[in-house]
Amino acid sequence: MLIKTNELTGAALNWAVATALGWVLVERHGWWGWWTRKANGEKRYCQTQVSSWNPTSDLAEGTSILFKAGISLLYQAGDGWDAYKLMTPGKKFRDLSPLVAGLRCFVAAELGDEVDIPVEFLGDKPRLR
């Protein structure tokens, strides 16, 4: 389902971040799956619980992504956080959570203003078959 990047939350935003990082879910088994990522021309497989990788609420994981991507955050008193990337003037993403604002900005820079999210990732928890 096509979702505006500035409306992504929860599992859908986590999926979009993984996709923007180059990860692809290639096999699903309940709450875990095999992910693959091309690195140095090779595929690597990682078995992980889809629900446990949560950069939108894991400060260490989320800020690492933002730092590497050059996403800047600016606190707006009473309104939350603005996130922007210097090379994309005029695009700001605001949220009460600095991680959510920043990761939306990251996804928009990598994937665009709308992202096609698998229906399994809409809602609070991923519903994998």
C-alpha cells in the first residue's frame, strides 16, 4: 500500500528504514525472517526477529542511522523535532520523537515521498504469515 513518508509509523517505518538501508526480507517464518543485503558485491543472510529490530525506538540503532546519513535534528520548543538533510532544502519532517522525525527524513531521502509498504507491516505489529 502506498503511504506518504511523513505518515509512516511503527512497523511500517521500521520496514521502510530497512529497505532504505538496502535490506530485503526474502523469507518469512512467523515473527522472524531471513534478510539479505548486498555488501561488497555479495549477499549476506541474517536471521532476525522482524519485531525486535526497532530503530524508531532503539536510540542506539536509530541515531547510528541518522548520523551516518547526515540527518540533522532541531528541537522546536513545544512542537517536537524537525529533521532535515542539508542536501534536500525545503524538506522537513516533524514529530514529537526525534528518531521518528529523523528516520522519516532518511527514508524520504533514500526512497522518496511515498513508499509502497507491504500490508503485513501496517498497524502496530508486523503480521507475518
